[in-house]
Amino acid sequence: MSYDLWYWPSIQGRGEFVRLALEAAGVDYRDRARTDGVEALTEDMGSRGGIRPYAPPYVVDGDLAVAQTAHILAWLGERRGFAADDERGNLELIELQLTISDVVAEAHDTHHPLTVSEPYEDQKDAAPRKAEGFREQRMPKYFTYFEDALSAKDGPFVRGDRWSHVDTSLFQLVEGLRYAFPKRMATIEGDYPKLIACHDAVAELDAIAAYLASDRRIAFNEDGIFRHYPELDGA
């Protein structure tokens, strides 16, 4: 079974959270906008009837389109074996995944603190204060939450010795924040050994290691969610 993943072709963005889970599970998929272009993405999204996706990413299986990152991952996880084995476990995974979505949104807002419709250069005066609050207050609060979740099980993953979509997303969160805030991450990473061990365990999965070494992995850049502006970083 092959899925179509639709997302912007030149950035990792929220689509990367979906790509990582698909890659780790060895699921066949087509990254459609990277092969067919942005116009094909906007045309496909606009042509869908009913409640069509508000924005990418979305995954298509036949005539079914599933949007919103956490929703996609929960749906794929249950279908392709990287969710939990029971309702309670899946609800916990969804809760964690939605919390990851929250911190990703806050990371984005550090460089777009006023509006998403204007470029960073027009918000540079407000961005440092927003970034300082994120670095000093929000990152430790989120990291402590994830550290506690990982500490509840034996093994490097939130389910113990079996990876889930939450683990691949935590990997991407750490990678993104290392890119955006290298000084801050270097200062605080040691306080969250379980989180970093989870990141490292995901990186060591054979399929992920192969993906990271391939040209399918788009490099971080200053058009995506995680952007490195030195003036927004600090220890």
C-alpha cells in the first residue's frame, strides 16, 4: 500500500514529522509536491470535496485525505503498527503528539511573534523578547514534561523498547531546536537525558539512519518552522 504525502517541497516543516514516521516504519509513500510541484499541491488541495484539508501536510489513501500532523500520525500509527496496543496507550500518545504540536507552534512564533503574513525582517524588534521567553521558560517546561513521560517506561522510547510516532516526532523536535537555538540546547540538553536518549535511539533505527543520509531529507533552512537567527539564540 502506498500513500500520497502532500507538503511544501522545499522545507521540512510539519511535513517532516510525517515523513520520519513513514520512513521509520518502511511505509511506501510518494512525496507528491516534490515530484509534481507546488501548483499540483494547491490544485489537489483545492479540488477535494467535503471538509478538505485546511493546509498541508495531508496524506491521501484512495479517496480519503487526512490532515493535521498529530491526526495523521495517530491514524497512520494505528494502521501501520507504530501506535500503542490499547485505547489508553493511544490516547496517551495522541496527548504527547498534540503537546509536540504546541511547542512546534511556539518555536515558529519566536521568529514570527506578530503575524505569520509578514516576513521576519518586519518583526525583528519583537522577536528577541519572544525568543527569550521561549528559551528561558517554555523549552524547560516542555522538556521536563517529555522527560517525565519517557521516565515512566523502561527503554529509550515512550512505549519502552518499541518506537512510536511520538518518538520520531521528539527526534525532530530536538533536531529542529538544535538548529534554531544551538547555544541554548548546548546549555540545557544535559538536564534531559531521557529525551536525548530517545532522540539518539531514533537516529540509530536502520531506516532513519538511511533516510538521514539520503537526499530525501531536506536540509533545515530559514523558510521552515525551525530557523536559525543568531540574534534569537542565547545560552
